[in-house]
Amino acid sequence: MMKDWHIGDWLLVLVLMSSLCIADLTQNCSSSGDSLHFANAAHGPVRLVDSSAGSLEPLYNFARLFLQAVQPNAFPKDIAHRALNNEKQDISEVLWYEAGYLVCLILAVLYLVLMPLMGVILCWRHYRRSTDSSAQSSLLPSWQYRDITMATCLAVITILLLTGVILAFTTNDRARQNMEPSLHHLSSNLRDIRNTFGSVSQKIDIIVDQYSVAMAAIQKELNGTGDAIGQEIISSFRSNVNEALVDFSISVEDAVRAKMNLVVIHTLRAYLQHRHTFLQTELGKLKQSLQKTQDMCQNCSLPPFNNLETDADYSKIPNVKLYLDKVTPAASLANLVEKGNASFNALPENCTKQTAPTVKDLVLDLEETKTSLKRSSQQFPSLQSFSEMFSELGETVSRYGRDVDRYDYYRWGVSVAVCTVILVIVLLTALSLCLGLPAVYCPSMWATSSEGRLERSAVSLLRAVVVLSFLFSWLFIILVFITLLFVGNVYTIGCRSYRNGELFEFLDHQDDLFSSLNASHFNHNSTLQQFNSSTQFNFSIQQVYIGCKTGQSLFHSMHLDQLFDMEDFVNASKYMVKFKQNTQKLSVNLRDMQLLPPEGRQSLLFFRDSGIDNIDYPSLMLLLSTPVMKTNLTDFADQLDETAQLQTNKTIKEDLESKANRSRELQKYVEQQEADVKKMDASLRALSAISANFKENIDTALDGISMTEQEILRQVPFIVHNVSQCLSQKGERALHRYLDWAEHAILNEALECRWLSVSLDNVYTAFCQNIADPWNGFWLCLGWCCVFLIPGVICSLSTARHLQPMSSSSSKNALIDKKTTTEKTEPNSHKKPVSLKIIHGLGDWYKAMKKTANGKK
């Protein structure tokens, strides 16, 4: 019944252990893919280019408004298309587009022709009327008011010209300062755009190559598959195996101890029986000798010697040789437990060897997945055509950048010279006003001046201003028109079309720009339609720009999903089909695994059948508890010595002493016999204790080992299945982790395009705001000066005529003629006031002339 309970207990324990094994394996199936670290494929930050407009922004805005009025037409797509393809232009279409600039050309030609012509006429009239109007302009009040008005207008025009020339100097210098850094920004940003577009395929290759990280993690799990199975078996059955081996070790210990005690009993039995025979013989001889002595010596009082015989009959001890032969030697049993542990602990190595072929197939599956990923990534649309376009633009900037910088230096020098001429004109005008304005606003100072030298100097300066204006006006207007024509077209075609999106619409219809998308798509998908422009891709470049500015990926803003199925690319299930199938092929055969070898089991069975439990232990123990002798030989020898001392017969005395010594010698044998009896009794008792439970212990050990081995064999398929499922889950998680990262890296790192909008804005800022806008501001300010030169010339001539002083005789005659004419023409009622005014004027003139004469004397 004890045995049946133990087997039932084992079954319950093993069933619970199996369920816990499967549950624990499922719970501990953690994925190593969560700790994968992949490379970074993101684009570096792009530094913004700052605009140099500053306080000149209102001036630039006014220039843009003027250009909008001059060139209100939309972007010339047909003209630009023919220019890009080196086709013959339609002159009428070009002229229609440039109609605003033709009007400006006509105005410039008119300015160029009429300005000198007007100058000749005005100068002729000025010199013709200078003498006739001198006295009138100097003396009459109405003419005095006109002088003030003209001088004030000239001062205002001078201020406006000074403002214009200062702004012209500023914008000209700003354009020059911005040229070199702006060309550098243009080149660097175009190069960055080219390199980034060109590196998209390389980044995708890098992202695909990062599969090796996930593959290494999966391969690491694969290489440890056999070890994992073995360790799982060990961890699941360790307690049961230990318990079975403990039971087995108890039986082994019983066998070893039984063997040892049987050897002791067998050896001591021989010794005991041998001494027992020897003692019986010697005691018999001693008794016979004592009997003779007693017969010889009637008066000797010898101690009783009839009890000199052995009490225990050791010949009755049974022979244990039969039992001893059935028990296996201790040497062959000693290492059975260690062998069982070694066999159990060698399961990982054994499982690794058995799973190696399947693991090799799984590694090949991973390699096939890598090949499939590479093949799929090669179908990704190429952006090489965009890279080539920006490469051409960058090469153009690099090729002509130095020439542009050099020509801009020449332009800057010419502009400085022109602005210097205008500045000279302004300064001369201002100086003439400083000299002549006192005569206009304070006429009394004119009369007291030294023969009108200040006035004559002011007139000379104003005439010089007029001459300079007429001499260089053609140069001014030519520079204004050339700058307006060149920079205006650059701005309207490039900058304005970029801001309003017309340039993007033009690029949408450029076939070459999308050639790489067609090529990559057409090579791998020849059955699908080839697209010739962005509109057929259902996106516009402006949408791409806006999308990039708001943080969208190029994949979404360019609708590349029409050409590349990203969901299919990152679909882990299609890569895991064969991998999962091969993981199900994992198998381990542990039928050769033995916790107890057959010879060990046979040894225990022999020990079980040895029959040591059939030995009559109580009878033997009772026999061994019987004294060896009935008489103590030492006491008997002492008594013999005492008797010998009483004897007078020397022969008898010596004979008794000799028998006493012999008795003491036999006592030593008795003592040895007693010692061996104790040893045998101990061994017998130990063997009796072993025999009480050894069969049950052996049955428990053998049943435990057998059931453990059977349960291991029964549970191994489940463990292998769970490990294969866990391995499949780990592989799938690692692949999912990689594919999720790959999708994120492709969409948000390789195809992240915020840099594109920043770079394009940098190109716009560098070219349009830092170069074109200062140029526009320059021609606007220079044109401003050209426009105000016209009223400046008129006001200068008028002011010069009124500031010109009169000579003495001519002034007097002119006044007398004026007086006579006035008296004849004026009515009688007005004669007196006019006469008085003339008389007062003559008086003032006379006083002035008299002072002048006195001064000369």
C-alpha cells in the first residue's frame, strides 16, 4: 500500500509539474527584439539664411509693386519650356510678355532724347531772357514771390534727390555685400538638396541592411534553441530528478552498506569459527593437563576446571557468501548517481546537437528574408532625377558664380560712379542754394553784397548742375533700364513665381523631373502605367513643398504609395511563413537519455533479490549476545597462581604456573573473539536495519526514475512545441520591431523633407531677398533720381535767372524804361503808387551804387 501511494504521489507531482512547465514557458517567452538598437538615418538640421532687408523692406515692397504694374503677366510657361529645350522662341509672344518693359524702354528712350533736347532749349531761353528779366525779377514784388517759390521747390527736390542717392548708395552696397555669401548659400543649399535626394536610395539600403541587427538577435535565439529546450527540461524536472536520484542514492547507499556489512560478517564469521575451534581444542588440552596434575597431587586444591569451555557456539553462524555474491560491489554503484546527474545535465548539449540542422534551415530562412527585403527595397521609386536637376542648378551656380561676382563688382563700381555724379549734382545744388537763398529770402542783402558775387557764384553752380544733369542723364537712364530689365525679369520669372506657386506648376509638367520615378517603377512593374508628370502621380510640387513645410513625409506628399506598397513591404507575416513552418519542425529525441543505466538497474534488482531480509537476525543476535566463555580465564589463572604458591613440590608448582600462563594466553583469544563478536553484532544490526526497508527503497527509486524518464519523454514534445512557438514569437517580434523601425525610418528619416522647404526658402532668401531685392531697390532709387532731375533742372535754371545780378547802367536803363512804360499804360488813378514804388526803388538802387563807388575808392 505504501508503494501504491508513492506511485500515485509521483503521478500527481509530475502532472502538476508538466502544467507548470508549459505555463511558465509561455509566460517567460520574452522578446529580445524590444532592446534592438538601429542606426539613425535622419537628415541633419538645416540652418536658416537670414534676410538682409531690415529697414529697407518698405523700399523693396514698393519696387515689387512697381514690377507688378510693369509685368502683371503670369509665368511664361511656353517661353520657359522652349528656353529649357533650346527651341526657337515666338518673338511676338516674348514681346507680348515683355510689353511692360517695352513701355519702360520707350520712356527711357524718350528720356534719353528729350532730356538733352529740353536742356538745350531751356539753356537757350535762360541765356536769352537772363538780361531782360534781371531787373524785373530782382525788383518787382511778384517776381520776388516767384523766386521764393522756385528756390523752395529746388530745395525740396534737392532733399528728395539726396534721399534717393543715399538709398541708391545703400542698396548698391547691400547688393555687393550680399553677393558672395548669397552665392555661397545658393551653392551649399543646392548641394545639400542634391545630396539628400541622391542619398535617399543609400539611406534605404542602410535601413534594409539594419535587418542584420534583428537577424543577429534572432540568430542568437536560434543558436540557443537547443540549450533553451534542455534548460527548460532541466528546470521543469530538476526537483523530480533530484528526488528520484535521492531515492536512488538511498538504495545505492543501502547496497553499499549491505555489501560492506556482509563482507564484515563473512570475514568475522571465519575468524570467530576459527578461534572457536582453536579455543575448544586448547581448552580441552588444558582441562586434560589439569586433570593429570590433580591426579598427581592429591593434596592440591585446584580451582574447578570443568567449566573451562566455550559458551557461544559460533559454528552456528550461517554462511552469508550467497547473499554477498548477489550484492553488486560498491565500486560499480558509487558513480551511478553522478552518472544520472551528468546524463540529465547534458540535456542542453544533446538538444543542441539534435536541433542544429533545423536551426541551420532557420538561419537560411533569415537570409532569404534579407534577400527578399533587398529585392523589395530596390523597387522603391528613385528620386535621382530630382537630385540631377538640383545638381545641374548647383553646377550652374558654381560655374557662373565667380563671373557673376566679378560682373557685380563692375556693376557696383559703375553704380558708385553714377551715384557719385548724382551726389555731386545734389551737393552743388545744395551749395548754390546756400549761397543764393539769402538773396531770395532777404533781398536787402543783395543790394549790400559786393557786386553780387555770391549770387553769381550760386548761378554758376546752378548752371554747372544743369550741365552735369544733361551730360550724364543718358548714363543714368541707361543704367536704370538695364538693371530694371535684367533684375525685373529675374524677379518676376523666378522670385514672384516661386512665391505665388506658378514656378511649381511649371515644374509639375516637366517630364525629365520625374524620369527616375518612371524608370524605377517601370523596371520592376512593367505591366503598370508609366507616368509622365506630377499631375499623373496625383500630386503637385507645391503640395510637396507645403507638405514638407508642415512636417509631412515625401512618401505621403508625393503619393509614392501609388508606386510602392509600403504596407506590403513591412508586412512581417509574408516573411515569417517559411520561418514558422521550420520552427514547427524542431524535434528532440531523448529516448537515449537514462537517469539510471541498465547495469545500475540490474545491480539494484540483484540487491533486491539478495535475500538479506531472510537472514534470522534475532537468532544471530541472541547467539552473539551469549558469552564466549563460561569461565573467566584470567580469574582462573590467578587462582592457579595462588595454588602454585602453596605447593612445595617445585615440579607441580612450575606446572601450575605454566597452566596459569596458558590460561592467560587463551584469554587473549577470548578477548579477540569478544571484539569480533561486537563488530559482527554491529554489522548484523546495521544489515538488519537495511533489510527492513531496502526492497521498498529500491522499488521507490526504480519507480521514481522510470516515471521521471517517462514523463520527460512525454513532456519533451510539448516543451519543444512551446519553445518553437516562443522562438517563432521572438523572431516575429524582432522582425516586427525592425519593420516598424524601418517604416518609421523610411517615412520620417530617409524621406523626411522639412529640410527641403527650409533649403528652398534659403535659396529664395539668398537669391531673391538678399540679391534681387537690393538690385530692385537700387534701380528704383536711381530712377527716382532720374525723375527728380527734370524738375531739378527747371527749378535750377529758373532760380539761376532770378539770382543773376544786374550791371549798373543796364539796371538803371531798365528801370527808367520800365517806369515810362508803366506810366503810359497805367490808369491815372494808379500812377502815384507806381511812381512812388519806382522812385523808392531808384533811391535804393542809387544808395547801393553810391556805397559801391565809395567802397572802390
